[in-house]
Amino acid sequence: MQNRPVVDVDCNELNPENEGKKQQSRYKNRILIVDDEPLNIKLLEAILASDSYEIKTALSGEQALEQVYKESPDLILLDIMMPGMDGFEVTRTLKADVQTRDIPIMLITAYDVADYKVIGHEAGADEFLNKPVNAPELRSRVKSLLRTKEYQDKWKRQRQIESSTGREIKEKFLRAETELSTVILVCDDEQDAKLIQMYLNGQPYQVVIEKTAEDAIIMSGKKRTDLILLDVMLQGKECFESCCQLKEGEQTANTQILIVASSEAFETKHKQFELWADDFLIKPVNIHELRARVKALLKKKTYLDRLYAGNTGSVQSAITDSLTGLANHSYFKHVLKHEIKRSERDGRPVALILLELSDVRQHPNSLGHPAGELLLKEVGILIQNNIREVDIGARCKEKKFAIVLPNTDEKGASIAADRIKDKILNHFSVCPKPASTNQSSFNMGVAVYPSDADSMDFLIHQAEKALFDSKRK
């Protein structure tokens, strides 16, 4: 909710410091794997096991459709060649339905046939992967698709708020409808550059060629840049510094980075690539894969820009608490209602944390204000910086805060509450003028839907009760 660029993060990371696997259990993306061969399903499950996803399976196209409407997956890994309804038909069916069209689909096949990729993309598939599956590549593709879906969902929720308040988002950072996206190709090999430029010819974006990553950064400062396609082997070690510079810049933080590397380089350095690149291509470059990657990243960039623009536009006053930068009480209630409806639909829990400050007047940062403006602002920043992007932090009353945690059970909510409590205590323990900021200076209450409550109002009541009980301890 703060006025800052929306930067790319892994949806399974629950905090900036990534404190380990026990934290990751709080949020699991749901992935549906569809293949008529059970061994193939087991292989994909094994590859994705380390990333802590919730895996659902189907053995046919017909079963896949049933599972999609039953489980509401965040991503579908779909085999093409299946008896009965094949992967193409499943894709067309799902993409034609307004209820399921936004679920990303990755088609997987043992046949490396260009026509299959054309048919798959025409059917609406978001990605295409060949068998035998490269494990690092699959994990990277899955993360990229889930990130885009997350931003898309957040944007849709923001548009609902915009519609309900009767306001229009002032998207001053967005391009005009007629303005083309800009792709910078960084390649010092003239022949390779011409080949890639030819592959991208006729697409709805303009391509600019630069020889070095430094030149691309200079160009991105002069001209709005949506994507930088970078040949990592030609550019050498300066790639990392250049990409970091791009991601740290306020105007270029959302710029997407697509790297091109040999299979050997990717096998040995894929973890490094994932730190600073948004996606990758393995040489030799395939025209259909190249266009698909660029299209997907430009789509992701659009959602990031819209989220950023929405946070800086007129809608901000309708949904944001001006003092803390968190959501206001109205937006908190809207989000909680939305998440409970989604929980009813897909069976995943949603947690609510309430936090209330006490003795604010005695805090050295109160500046004489009855609610301690600076203190409240600092707490707001601490909350915002220590929750996931899928979570919503809000200020409900003068000294009371709320945090909505989608897809989080009792254990995960308890971990999150303890973590935020520790952050607040540690922060104020090193203040220049420490006050009596201890466990008695604020209290927390946690409740989870549907295990603790069967409605939004009762969930809030249960969290209030837990908050009251914590004051008595």
C-alpha cells in the first residue's frame, strides 16, 4: 500500500529475509498435474516437492476439468497426448470460460514439434515444455507463471475496489493505448542480434538493439523500457551488477529481464540467474518459445505497472490510511470478505491477526499526539515490510492493526504473529530513547477461517476475543 515500486518476489517467500522452510508452510500454491501416465505425474511431483506446493492430479482431460472446477488451482501442468480429451481441447475449454481463463496452463509433451507449439499457443496455453523435463527449467517456469498470476489477481482485486468506490485509477505511469511496448535486445554478436530481431518482427512491440548491458541501462533511463533481453554469456560478470541496478531503480524496478544462455550455463548457474532475472531461454533459441517468453513477461510488466500506478493514483485515498500507508478499515473489510469467499470456493484457510498498541502516549516518539503519529507510522512500516505480497496489512482503529493472510492455517498464522511481534520489539529496543516497549505494550489475537469461525463477522469477533485474552495474560 506504500508508494513504492512493486518488485518481483517469489510467492512462497513470506518475508524479505526468507527465514526457512517452516515459514514457507504458511502459503502453498495449488498446482494441478494432468497426465495419463502415473509415472510422469510422480516425476513432476518429485521435481516440485522442494518448493512446497500443494499438488493435485488428474489422469485424463475429463478428470482435469472436474479438478479445475473443484480445486481452483493456481497453475495447470497439462500433458498434450492423452486418450479422449487431449491437452489442446482442455486448454481451449478452460480459456473460453470466464471462471477459469486466468489460470495459467503449461503444456508438456514428448514431441518437440513446432506445429504443436503453434497449436498450443493458439489454444491459449501460457507455456510449453518438452519431455524429458529439465528440473531447474520446470521449477523456474512454474515460479514465473505463479508470480504473474499473483499480480493479475491483485490487479483484479484493485479494480473491484475502484469500481465499488466509483473512482478511476489515475494511471499516469502507464503507456497510452496506442504506445508500443519497448524491448531492448543486448547482444554484441551482430548475426545473433539480427536473428532474434527477425524472430520478433511483426509482434506488437518495438525492438531496440544495444551492445552492452550498460548501454541498455542508459537507454532505459531515456526511454520507457518494458523488457531487456540479455545474452548472458556475451555480457559476462557485469550482468549481475547491471540487473541489480535496474531492479533497484524506481523507474526501472518493474522492467523485466529475459536472459539467453547455453544449457550448460543454465545447469550450473540457474540459481544465480533466478536471483536477478525474470525468465530465461536456452540456446539455440526457438522462435515460438522466444515469442511466448516475451509475451508472458510483457503481460507481467503490465500488471506490475498497473498495481504501482493504482497505488499512486486517486484510488489510494479511497483504500489507504494516510498516516501508516497501510490499507484503511473499509479496504480491510473488503479484502477479508473476498478472501473468505475464495476460501469457501477452494477450501484453503484464511487467517486474521489483530494487533493493538497500548501506552502510546508514553512512547518517546508520540510527539505529543494522543495516538503517537510517528509510532503508528513506524509500526505500519514494520508490518508492511514483514508480510507477504499476498497479505494485506491495515489500520482498523486509532491504535489497532489487522493483517489478512490468505491460504494460511493456525500454525502459519502463529508463526507470522510471533515474527511480527519480534520485529516490533527488536525495532523499539534499539530506539535512541527506548520506552517501556515490551510484551505488555501491545497485544495480538489470531483467528482462522473456517476452523475458528463460519463467517467474516464471527472471524473478526474470534480474533477480538483472542486479543482480549492476550491482554489478561
